[in-house]
Amino acid sequence: MSETSPKLRAELDGIPTYKPGRPAAAGGPVAFKLSSNENPYPPLPGVMEKAVAAAGNFNRYPDMACTGLMNELADRFGVPVSHLATGTGSVGVAQQLLQATSGPGDEVIYAWRSFEAYPIITQISGATSVPVPLTSGDVHDLDAMADAVTDRTRLIFVCNPNNPTGTVVHREELERFLDRIPSDVLVVLDEAYREFIRDAEVPDGLEIYRSRPNVAVLRTFSKAYGLAGLRVGFAVAHEPVAAALRKTAVPFGVSQLAQDAAVASLQAEDELLGRVGALVAERARVYEGLVKQGWTVPPTQANFVWLRLGERTADFAAACEEAGVVVRPFPGEGVRVTIGESEANDIFLHAADAFRSRL
Ligand SMILES: Cc1ncc(COP(=O)(O)O)c(C=O)c1O
């Protein structure tokens, strides 16, 4: 018998692997990780207690319907449980959305550069990516995105604020865009960084979804709520879409630890959002510091800043690392830097200043 490898789907050829932000090197000179848009604060004691209690039962499968969490989310956001679906992080839910809508021959539109999982999960689904360049100001070009719709378009991601640029789209332009999208195309408002927004012109996707059956909103517990390591996110969508998400979910994908910690986080929201407020203040300090140093920085509403460094990207990232912070380079394009604890932000600002003075 000749030896052949098992047949794999041709769609997988050439898929770029997801690159996580690098951790700070153990034992090395680097002290702070600003490369994954994580929350720098440790878990709240009350949330930790709930997770530890759940850990005592991990010989059992979790509640597959995530009943407690669904009820808590329904209460918190004023939506019916039938409009909710959970998954292993919002990236898991995004993948469920693609499985539910798109396959070979279909098209998926997203801005580029945006969240790096979009091209990967689109390619896995077998659908064709239609990336639409950001404007020169690093903002979604919603007119060009609407122009890109064809009768093969099944799903459009709008990342608001956009990862990695931190830029936002405003209410009026988003409504105008949605008016142009056929009602059988799903528009996914990815609001992973929603809680960091302070610009009143940025709409809450949940207000928009209520009157638009082709809009789904993605949210996560990974960022503002600080549960990145537990992997839990959710979508709010009208019934046919939410029901399809429950069908495409990995059975028992959200652990009981994650479910209980998410419920506890919603119940401790005031405290958690207080921490978000401190990060937003740090964001302003970092942004203003960079502008004062002479950098051009797109206004950011997320927990990170973007520096379009082009060919100097790798050198800048190396300089930051030498100074004690790991940032996220996108080779040839720019560097994304997460807002961390004040000490980390100080180190970053010093490194940026030193780099600029050498230019
Ligand atoms: C825009 C955006 N969406 C979704 C996610 C996924 O987050 P998670 O899967 O941890 O919920 C991220 C994470 O970086 C993100 O930046």
C-alpha cells in the first residue's frame, strides 16, 4: 500500500496561523506584556472565589445551555434569552457565525487591517475574503465596504472600535451604511472593546440590533471584564441567527468556571468598570504623551494605541522590548500597544521618546 497523507480540505492551504501577542520573557529583562490587549488587573477576589468553587466540580460537564449566564445577560442588556448565544470567547462566536452563514462561493467583507482572526476564520469556512482597505485615517471605509457587496456576500464584520487602530465609526455613518446593506446579509458589529468607549457619537450596537434583524452584536468578557484566560464571549442577535449559533456551538464549549466567573463579573460590574475608567485615563495620558513627542496617533477608543511605523516597525518593537515592554508589531505596517499598568505605560512612553529622538 502506498503511503499517502489523509486528505485535507484545500481551503486550509495557506491559512496564516493566528499569532498571539508574545509574552514577557521569563527571567529576561522584559517585565510587561502590552501585546494582547489584555486587562492588566488581576481577577477580583469575588470573581476568583466563584471560579475556584466551580473548579471543585470539573469532573462534571458544564451547563451546556449556560442558563445562569444567559439569564444574567438577558437581565443586564434587556434582551430575550432567545436572542443570546455564548461561545469560547467572541472569536469562537465569530467562527460560529461564519459556520452558520458562509461556505465555498460566498463572500465575507471586512475592513483591513482589522482583527487578524477575520481572514483566518473566513478561509476556514471556505468562503472568500473581501478585505476593504481602511481610509488614510485608519478608519473603516463604510462606503467602500457597502460598494463591495455582491449577491454572494453573506457576512460583513464591522469592528468598532477597530483592532489594531482603535478608531471608531459613528452612529450616523453606521446607520447610513446599514441602510445600504441587503436585509439577507448579516452585519456583525464586533464590540470587543465596547466598555472603553467614551465618544458619545459611537453607537451601542445593542440599540442598533433591536430594529435591524440582519445585525448581530459580538461582545466578550476577555477585555474590560478581565476573563481572557477563561474564554467566554457572546452574541446578541435576532432569533434565526441566535438559534443558528446555538447549533454551530461546540458542545459544552464554555466551561463552568467561565460561566460562573462571567456571572460574578456582571454582578461586580461597578468595580470592574471602575478599573476600566482608570485604563481610559491612562489611555489619555499615553495618547497625549505620544502626541507631545511628535507621533501621529489615530484617536483611540479602545485599550490600545496604534503607531503606523511602516518599515521601522520591527526596530521600534525591539527597542520597546529592550526597555521592558513587549508590544505587538505588524511587520511593515505598525505597532499596537496595549494600555497597561502605569509603570508599563511609563516605560513605553520613555522608549517611544528615545526612539523618536534617534530618528
Ligand atoms: C476585535 C476583536 N474581536 C474579538 C476578539 C476576541 O476576543 P475573545 O475571543 O477573547 O473574546 C478580539 C481579541 O483580541 C478582538 O480584538
